[in-house]
Amino acid sequence: MSTATTVHRIFNFAAGPAVLPLPVLEEVQRDMLALPGVGMSVMEISHRSKTFEAILGQAVADVKELAGVPEGYHVLFLQGGASTQFSMVPMNLLAAGATADYIVTGAWGQKAVKEAKRVGAVNVASTTEADNFSRLPKAEEVKLTPGAAYVHTTSNETIHGVEFKQEPAFGDAPLVCDTSSNMFSKPIDVPRYALIYAGAQKNLGPAGVTIVILRDDLLARSPATLPTMLNYNTHAKENSLYNTPPAFAIYVVGLVMKWLKANGGLAGIAERNERKAGKLYVEIDRTGFYRGHAAKDCRSNMNVTFRLPSEELEAEFAKQAKAAGMDGLKGHRSVGGMRASIYNAFPEEGVDTLVAFMKEFEKKNG
Ligand code: PMP
């Protein structure tokens, strides 16, 4: 009999879609043909059925429990990826005549700005582009707009590997955060935020669903003229069931939340993530053969970006690593070099394997 555990799985360092927890995949596989007691798969049942309502309700409840979402917030499961949030955020929250502040620490923040500018007035309150997004802004570099509609920030820049180590704090305006690549990799202080969003396909589940955690008072801002599907009120009122939701993706997110709860919650996962990333950064810093892209105080625990002495060696590194069962290590072309994405479900054994490979590669080529 072939099961997921007998299949050979490589170490998947991809930036997203990314590795999912094996027990989750095994449960999906086990129940693929028929959910227990239902006789149909989750992809075949009505989204209005009691079964699906229970799956959705449990996923929302587990998101709330894990992150400590207080009363007064909605947890929404939307479609269109985090990229659609780049538009929905300003469409709903940025009234005519108002200005939104954007803190740009990488390529995703830039994309968020580009979309917001189509909607209204945007102030880039700070950008570290001149340093190829290798660091976070210093407090004195941030020029906030008094009375801004909101401040938008990106908690972890997936391409550059730059992460806020403390929760971002930028003045008094409602804080909106794109947490696509580090949501639930560590505890999060939800009350600090007005709106948090993340595409699921890195730490939370498969592609196809976007989680939005939204403070209720913001709902009053959405103009009634917005297209129905792009208005947060539509989804808040209907508990993410206004139209057919991405049922399979929500189901898997629910299983990932269950897995997180069974594995020490966000504090437990944070400890493991810190340890995994720490091992890689120690190796990067060991001799100078490898060079980290991000400044030390803002190195990402999710996307570890580093260079080698030459582009030839980088190409060779990626090729040999792949042959050794480690895929997805080639960095984004805008940064070059390597990127090891080591999200929640990435096994520590894979990090140890990469570290051993790095030592060996340096011995042969250093
Ligand atoms: N923001 C960040 C930080 C991301 O890493 C990504 C995807 N890599 C996006 C936004 C875009 O997400 P999506 O593909 O779900 O639109």
C-alpha cells in the first residue's frame, strides 16, 4: 500500500507554495475520498452544508485561539491572494482626501504601494530601496503623515529576507500589516493591528485562500459604491460565505491550525523557528565564504537569504544541492544568491542537512 510516509519527500526550501506538515498531508490523503461520517470529500460538499459550516467555524475559532484575537475583530477567508489585499485595503480604508502611509522594506511593500496609488493618495513614509532592502528603517527615517488613514507595513519581506523582530510600531494611525510570509511563525499581538492579512500558501495552508483579521470599526469606512466582492463588509456579514469559498484550502488551513495547536501553539513554533534559522545564520557567519543579505538585526527566520563568492559558485551550489535532495534554494533574481525558506512545517532535519552541505561545499570550493 502506498501512503505519504512511504513516498520519498525531498527537502523543499521553496518560498511559497511551500512545505506543509506531513501529518496534515496524511490526513488530507486519508480523507480525500470521504470525510469520516460524510461519504464525500470536502471538495464535493455544499459550502452551505452543516459539515462545511463546522469546518469553517472551527478554522476561524482556531485562528482566534492561536493568535489571541480579541472580541471586536473578524477573521475572514477570502480569495485573490495577498495581492488582492494590496487593492482591497486602500479601496476600503483610504477615503478621498486622506493619505495612507507605507513603510517599504522590500519588493512586496513596493507592490502594495503601486496598487494603493491607483486608489488614492500614498506617502512612502520610508523605503530602504537604496540599500537593496537589506535592512529596516531607523526611527528617524520614517516620515509619517499626521492623521494618516492607516500605516501599511510588511512584517517579513519574502524576497529580501528582512523581518521585523519586534512588532512594528509607527505612530497612532491604524496599523495594516502584510504578514504573508511569517504569519503564525511566532506569537502576534493582534490588538496592535487594525488589519492583518496573509496569503495562506507559506505558513498556513495551500494557495487559494487569504486570511484577513480585521478590526470591526474599520468596516464603517468602506464606500457603498465598492464592488460587492471587494467590500470587507460583504464577507464580514456573511462569515466568509457570501459566495462559494475555497473550501478545500480552508479545510487544509483548519488542519494546519490543529497541527499548530498540537505542537505548542505559536510560542512552540517560534522556539523551533528561532533554532532552525539560528543554525543557518551561524553557518553563514562562520568564515565569510557565505554572506547574509539582510543586516543582522533584521534577519528573517523564514527566508534566509545569502550569497556565495561568485555567481558561478551560486549556480553550482543550487545544482548540487538539488541533486542532494534540497530543492528551491535559488534566490530571487532581484537579490541573487540563495534563499532558504524554512517555514513552520520545514523540518529541522532539513536545516541540518543544508548546514552539512554548506560546510562540505565550502571545503571543496572555499
Ligand atoms: N506579500 C508577501 C510578503 C508575499 O511573500 C507574497 C507572495 N510571495 C505576496 C504578498 C503575494 O501573495 P499572493 O501570491 O497570495 O498574491
